[in-house]
Amino acid sequence: MTQGFKVNFQPLYRIAQLLAFAMLVIIPLQIVVYVISPPPDTVQGFFELFHQNPFLGLLSLDFLYLFNNMIIVLIYLALFVLLFQEKPVTVLLALLLGLIGIACYYPSNPAFEMLTLSNQYFQALPEQQAIYLAAGECLMAGYSGTSFDVYYVLSTICLLLFSYAIIKSTQFKKSVGLWGLASGILMIVPSSVGMIGMIFSLLSLIPWMVFVALLMLKFKKLAAYNQNT
């Protein structure tokens, strides 16, 4: 007769704890960069920024967000493992939608493409520079286009589903899920929808950071518990 065995997810919880802490550092850095050096309003402005300071140019096009999304994948994976027995369908849908959404995000981010075009723009003859400006306009249209909107909507649904599962779970205080729910509700308006979208996006970061901090503490306890058992 085959004996059952218990999988030890302590390493996953430990990684999720450390990555949650990293996210709590990265998000304020993103905000500081945005406040100190707001992104340019034009493609030519981005080209000039990349020419003067390539790293700041990357930061202005959400370079740190590339890491944020990788972190979110592992945090959601740890939540999925933790909540699967209580709410299997809910967390499975949440994880799948979250992964699809994040997969849609990466093609929408034009940071390194804009860096390349900027270099080519300044190396080109004056009569050829319009070609690179047009290419830059196409990239920036995609930056807040279909892929980004799909990412934003699916990520919002993912967060709402995970928050619901946490609220219904016996392993969490309801307040943890409520913080996630508050962030998800504020994310209903995509950041690409003009100024109001940007305001809602920034406001959603407040409950999101509290949510991530509470998850970090939970993962820390789980990692320590599993390590001692």
C-alpha cells in the first residue's frame, strides 16, 4: 500500500516572505522616481532622457515593475498552495488569471525598445530621425494599449479572488483579505484611463502595501513553523 507523504513548502514560504519585503522596498522607490523625475510627455522627450541618463529612462518606463510582476507570481503561488484545500476553484482561477495577466504585461513594456530607438535616433541624420520618432509613437501606444489593459483587468480580478479566499479562510484574519479587497476595488479603473486612472492606481498602492506586509508576516510564521516541524 502506498504511503502518503507531506510536502514541505517551507522554502516557498521563505522565498515569498523575502520577495514580499523586496516589493515593499521597490514600490516606494518607484513613487520617489515618479515624483522627483516625472516621465516625459513626448517620445522625443523620452529619447532625450535615455540619451542623457539611460538608467533613469528605464526607470521612467516602469523598469522596476518588471521585477514587481515576477515577485507577484511567487507571492500568488505561495497563496495558492496555502489556500488550495479551503478554496480550490477560487484560488485556481485567481492564479491562472494572474499568470495570464502578467504574461500580457511584459510585451506591453517598451523600456528597452525605447532605449534602442533613442540610440538610433541620435545616430541618424536629421532627415531620418522622423522614422525613429514614429516608431517610438507606436511603442508608446502599445505601452497603454490592449495588452496593458488586459493585464490590468485580469490582475484586478486575480487580486479580488485571492482576497475573497483569504476572507473565507480560517488561516487568516479577515482584515488581511479586506486590505486586498480594498486595493482590488481601487484597481477597477485602469491606470491608462487618464488622470482619474492614475489617481486610482496610486491610491490602490496604500492598501496593497498593507496587504503585502501582512502576507509577509504570515509567510514568515509559516516558514518558521514548517522549519520546526
